[in-house]
Amino acid sequence: METWKDINQFKKTTRTIKLEISNFGNVKRTNSKGWTKISTGSNKDGYKIVGINKKLYRVHRLVLEAFVGECPE
């Protein structure tokens, strides 16, 4: 079953738009009118990436931070 959680690092920057990520690595944007899936791609190393606020993020890192907590460096 797919579970959705907020992407915490973007909570403060987007007031009317909420970004969520699922345990399957899907990303969606929700607002008062409903939700829209954000398309993802792959980088040269094969990692799934998503563009948010004109910046690229690795999806597996976003899943880790949403479901487990901050990633140790």
C-alpha cells in the first residue's frame, strides 16, 4: 500500500502548495484544488531525480528524510 508523507524541507517555502512523497518514490503537489503528480527523471548515474523550486533532488534521499529522518553525512 502506498503511503504519503510531507516533504518537510519545503513546508516553510510554499504556503499554499504542499509537497508530499510516497514510500514508492512518487512525488505530488497538493493545493486547494486537488493534487498533481510531479514527473521524475534519472540522472547520469541512474538515480531517480525530481525538480523542485528550480533545483534537482534525488528521490531516494527525499524518501529517507520523510520516512526515517535526516540522513547522516
